[in-house]
Amino acid sequence: MISVLEPFQAALKALRANKMRSALTTLGIIIGVAAVIIVVSLVRGLERSILKQIERAGSQTLFVRPLMPHDIPFDEFSKVRNRDLTLDDMKALVRVQPAVTQVSPIFFSSTELKANGRTTTTGMVMTDDVYIELNGLTLTLGRNFVPADLRLGNKVVIVGPKVLDKLAIKGNPIGRVIQTPTLALEIIGVLEEQGTTMGQDPDSNVLIPLSTGMAMLSDLQRRQLMFQARIDPRLSADDGADLVKDSLRRIKGFKPKEREGFQVFSPKQIASIIGNITGIIGAVAGGMVSIALLVGGIGIMNIMLVSVTERTREIGVRKAVGAKRRDILLQFLIEAALLAVLGGAVGIVIGFVAGAALGKALLGVAGSIPLWAVLAAFGVPALIGVIFGLYPAAKASKLDPIEALRFE
């Protein structure tokens, strides 16, 4: 059995003798491993962030929107005769489909807000009084929209907590007025802080009644709304999605084999889509940052070749006093593997810290690092070290002891 203790000790001694060079050699591995860990962390964080939003809406809440050009090939998209979704469609859906218990229209926009001499640009959600409940939101101050607000198109607004900070609104904000380019809106409610989700900041958004915002929309925008629908809890979300789809097809008069101009998503379908997207992002990004690991491996090979040349006489002395070829080979392989593993360990720490910080800043949630990523961050660099260290190690082990002793 081959003893690795002596070659291991010799490898450690050689690395300690050239600390700066060893540190610089591992830099490529450190960067590669840190990049892989950061990418995995951000992808997992993105997935968690989106799933958190889905869970807040509830397992029985469906999302319905008009068909988009990227959903299907463009030649098929251009043949779809009706891509409208209107308030009348939503009202008809509630009438004809008893499984639909609640419907909330949505139109996302952005606007400029002014108050106290300050200006901020924010997201605006045009919706109704059901939106807050459907999305699991909570009011910390004030009230929700009431039927009169929706019927009369009252100029009222529910704000996210950060809006108050951005507009320097102090004290009780209820009753205060904020100005958009076209509307003066009275604050009637303040939402509880939600935190960043999917890279967006809902705490900086405002809600207004859809009837209030209709005047700001074009004819096309009024005909292509989105909406959420909650279905009877006795049905699965997927079954509910099929019922909603069939009912809307009948309401809008689509023929049996004709492509409908809308899409219905259940939470399960959304989660599956998100999983596929994040999987592709992770694979592509992982492949790109793995180039850094390859560069790191080449760096290790280069330094090990230099090391073999510098230590030719030392190798000759070791062979002259009885060291076998396998001992020399093992020493240099261990040396290369140690460089890579040490770089991997440092890369894991840097990647973990940077990934958590970026996840919090960009997504509002720190992505978890799966065990396989940690094991790979140790195993892959070690494998790279052995592979790229094999040629220098073999070269060192083949040196003729007499010729090596003559080397100056």
C-alpha cells in the first residue's frame, strides 16, 4: 500500500515555501468557485422569491392574461383573431362559472408622484377591492376600496410604506393628497411592508381603482386587461384552470379547434415555468463561469511546470536517497490538488457571503446553497488540480536522478 503521509508533508512544505505564488495560483479557482456559488445562490433566491409571491396569493388563485407574442410562434400569434380580455369578460365568467368565487382585474403601469416638493417614479396597480385579499396583503392604516370608489371612480389611493418615505409624508398620511401628472389622489390606506420580491419593490407601489385609471388607458389597454380568479377550494387549481379556460372560450365564441387569445395559469403551472426558466439560467450561467475554473486549472499546470523546473535538483536528491517514481508523482499530484482545494474553500466562503448579500439586495431573499453545490465546489477543483497537475507530476517523476543532480 502506498503511503501518502510523506508526499503530503512534502507538498505542504513546498506550498508554504512559496506562499505568495501559491495564493496567486489559486486565484483562478477562487474566482471560478465563488462565481458558481453566487450564480447558484441567486438562481435559488430568484426561485424562492417568485414562489413566495405565488404562495401569498394562495393555491386556489389563478392568473389570466392576454396572449403575448412570445408565448407562441409569431405566425400563429398573428392568426389569433381575438386577444381581448375586458371587464365584461370577467363579469360574464363569474356569472357562467360557479366554481369562480372571486375575480380581480389588474392593469400594471408606472407614474410620477409628487408631494411636499418631492417627486418619485413608482409602479401603479389599477385594480379593485378584491386585490388585497387575493394577494394576501394587509393594511396597517386606513381602509380598502369600497364599492362607491369603484362605481364612481373616486380619486383615492392605497400606498406602499416606502412611498411615504420617498415623498417625506410624516405623521398620519390618511387624507393627504399626492399628485400624478393627471390626478390628485387622496391617501385612504397604507399597506404593510412586504419586502422585495422578484427583483421588484412592491413597497414602493400604489393601488388605485381601475375605474379611476380607465381614463389614463388607451382603447387597446382597456381591452387587454389581466385578472386573478379564485376558484372553489373543493377543486384543484389545475381543474379550476381548465374550467376557466373552457368558460372564457365559450364567452368569447372561440371555435373548438381555434387558438384562444388568452392564457390561464395555475400556481403549479407558474412554479413549473419558473423552475424551467431558473434551470436554464443556472445551466447557462454555470457553464459560463466554469470557464474561470478551466483557466484556474491551466494556471495550476503552468505553476507546477515552473515548480518542477525549479526543484529539479531537489527531485534528484530525493531519488538518490531512495524515493520511488510513484512518491515523486504523488507529491506533485497532492501539491496540485491542495492548491485547487484551498482555492475552492476560499471561493465557497466568498461566494456564500456575496451570494447572500446580492440576493438580499436584488431579490429580497437570500438564496440557499444546496449541498451538491458545496460538494462540487470542493470536488471539481480537486479533480481539476489532479488532471492539470498530472503532466507536471509525471514529468517530475521521470527525471533521471543523475541528470537532476547535475542541474544548476
